[in-house]
Amino acid sequence: MTIKAATPYFILNGRVEQAIALYQRALDAKIETMQRFGDVDQSCPAAMKSRVMHAALRVGDALLMMSDGPNDGAPPQTGSVSVALDLDDPEQARRCFDALATNGKLIQPLIDAPWGGLFGVVCDEFGISWMFNSARVKAT
């Protein structure tokens, strides 16, 4: 068996469209696909028809997937997974980090890390943890 990819899949309990707007603004994400429950199953309850069943966003070379999830009244589940982003431009890393931190929670401010990178962690307004790493620009 060969694992070809490990793709984060966010279940956002009715907040996918808000998350997409944030990730488009903060990370320059592009929607690759989006299906609503009503697109796939016309017999689903009316309240479910407009909820996002599946969305895929392209962020640079990476893929993020997400869903509003079922409307079963269950509370959102939480975990301890972070999405690690490796950027080649420290200024872009700062812009993206700051955009996600605006309504989120700062976990680790961006610092000059001992391994030679710019590193920081932020939890966005949807509870998704993002770890940023970027090579520092060397003075010439």
C-alpha cells in the first residue's frame, strides 16, 4: 500500500461558506469543486439542501476539503490536528498569518525559529489550527 496524499478535511457545522471566504482572502484559496446536499439528493430535508456537502479548495499546491456536515444537532467535534503550511516567501507568510489571526486566536506569534525559518501558529475563527513555516530571506 502506498499513501499518495494526506488531505485535511474540515467538518465546519454549517460554516463552510464563511470559511471559504476567509481562506480565499487570507490564503488566496481557489474553489475547485463544491456540491450541496440538495445537488446530490433532492429528497433531503429542505434545511439541508443549501448546506455544503463537499468542497475542495486549492491553496498553492495543497488541497483542503470541507463540509458543513450533517444537520443532526450534534455539537462540533474538536481535535488536535493542525494544518502545516510551508511557504517560500516570508512576507506572504506574514500576510496570511495576520489574516487568519484577525478573528482567531494567536497561539505562537511569528518568530525567527532556531532551525532558520519564520514560524508561528494561529487558530482561526473556525477552530482550525494553522502552523506557518517560511524560509527566512538571507541578507546578501
